[in-house]
Amino acid sequence: MNQFIRLTSVSFVLGLTLAVAPTTRATEPLPAQLGLRQLEEKFGRPAIRKIVEMTGTAGDPQPLEWRVTTIAPGRNDLLREFWIGDQRITEEGLSDDYYPDRLPKGFFSLERVKLDSTQAFTLTEKAAREAGIGFDVINYKLHCREYSDEPVWTLTLLDREDTIVGSMHLSADSGKTLRTVWMRRLPNGRLMVQDSSRRDDLPATSEEASASVEPAPDRFSPLEPPTPAEITAADIPPPAAGPIEKPAAGPAPALEPADGEIPEIRQLQEAQEKTGPAE
């Protein structure tokens, strides 16, 4: 009887303790857009006016926490870091990952992020399944496309050994797939990389390759001689320089006196030659 009373008391106390103790909510995956909205609500719109990047690791399928880097309000040379996760949002202080050693690729606004991390995962999982690539977790990175304000998702796929097996690059503004990279390990251990950005560099077939390049003219090929009907006066070259041919027989043309020769003196010389020398 006493044992029964003790068990009943223990059960009552345990039940009362469970009822009074606050219920704790386990950490849940957090989509990127929701995390940025919560960050805006706590620190104000200027805190996320210009975003440098947002990263989350070990997504299964979504990360449990995010790290966000933004430009400090009213400053162009200082960046701040925020941490989102476990139902908390904290400011981590100034970031020293960029200035002055390296520059951010650019800045984007929250309005440009139209493709959430959940949608990026759906597109990546579909592309990986079609390519026959298996993965275990995904690392997320939302950053700016270089020399623009377009946000881009880069999803890196890892297997159980934390080996990268592929990556997916998507425009967070339009949802367009910008690039896919798949990495396969062949039986001989060689790594084969399939990069979608390299397909446009090579034609699909050898016929397309030969058609895309015009053959260079043969500078030394012999030319076919033209027919007589095709020869015109403009095609006849001038005669080459050479010896002057002797003119046909006929009366010799009268020679004009050379410069400085007077006819009267010449006649006097001829008369003297006929009479001989004077005595």
C-alpha cells in the first residue's frame, strides 16, 4: 500500500514538473528570405540596404543558420556581419574579410532576391537527379554577380565524405540557371568534370566545326588560263623593256644639226676638203 502511494506521488510530481516546465522548440531550418526579413525587422531597413553575401552550410536541405554581410549604414568602407539561427539574430560586429585586402564583388538589395533558398534547392536537386549525381548536404552562398547588382545563388553539393560532387549557379532575380558543374570519379580514380560553360566553346559535331570555319584560300595554287574571249585590252600588259628593233628599210630621215653646229661653217669645211690644203 505504501509502495503504491509512493509511486503515485512520484508520478504526480513528475507530471506536474513536465506541465510547469516550458516547452523548448528545436532548431529548424530557416529559408533565406525569411531570415533576411527577420534581420530587417530587428535592425531596421538600413542594416540590409546593401547586402554583400549570405552564406549557410550543411543544408539538409536548408541550413540551420546563416551569416550575412552588409555594408554599414552611412559608410562605404565598413562592412557588418549578422548571425541568424536558433531563433536568434545577433550582430557579430565589423567584418575584416574584405577591406582593405580585397573588394566585394558588389552589393544587392533584398528586393532583387526573388528566388528563395528553398526554390534554389528544388532546381538544384532536379538537375542533380537528371545528371545522376548523388549528394548528402548543400552549402549555400547568395552573393552578387560581378560588376552588377544581380544576386546569384551558388549551391555546392557534397557527399558523405564532404567531397564536392557538383555546384549549381542560379540567378536569384530571374531564376535562370547560369552554370552547372558536375564532378564524377571514374573507376581508375581520374576526376571527370562536366562544366556547362564549356559546351558553348565547341561545336556539337565535326560537321558543324568544319562549317563554322571558312577554308583559307590557297595562295600558291595555279590559276587556269583565261579563254581568248575573256581577254580585253585592259588585261594586256605593256611590252617589257628590251632591245629596240631595227626599223624597216626606207629613206633615212634628215638629221638636224647638233646643238651649237652652224651650217655655213660646215659648207666651208666641205669646200676645203675638195680643193685640198691651201699653198
